[in-house]
Amino acid sequence: MRDIVITNAFEGKIPLMEAVYELEKGKKIAGRGEGIYVDDVLIEDYTKYETKLAEMQAEYDLRGYARNRENEYPSIQDLVVALYDTDDKSAIEAKRAAVKLKYPKP
């Protein structure tokens, strides 16, 4: 499954178009004022796309802890420095443990 990038414009909500892309891989998809087209055919019934969207949104919401952890984990530079310094390594391990405690897996 390709990564879904959520922009601030959608406030953490996955656009319906992402579900269409996911279910119609390899087909020509276009959004126009009157609706969404798949291989130049207007979609009349969005039920299967809305169902897929709900699944995708649930998966995205479930992984919120991972996005929060990523923002607070030590940087790659901090990790490299910690490879050569025992005190730094202990500090990194403590910081990671605190972040995991703050954002537990569901």
C-alpha cells in the first residue's frame, strides 16, 4: 500500500480521492467539477469508495501514536553521536522510553 500523505488542509482527514486511487490502481482517474471519473466514466455510486475511505481513515487514526513518537524521538544526528558516547546513549534511551510512555501503542 502506498504511503498516504495527509496535509494540514484536510486536518487529518483522508480525501475520498485517495480511496479511489487505492481501489482503481492502474486506471485513469480525474476529478472534475461534476464528480470523479475512472477511465473517463463518471462514478455514480461512491459506496465502495466510502467504505475503503473509512478503512483507510481508521488505519491512519490508529497510527497516530507512531506519528507523534516520530516527532519527538531523537534525531539521526543525536543517534550517531550516541554510538560513540555511553552517556549520550543512556540519554537517548531514556528519551525514547519517555516518548513511548507518552504515546503508547493502542
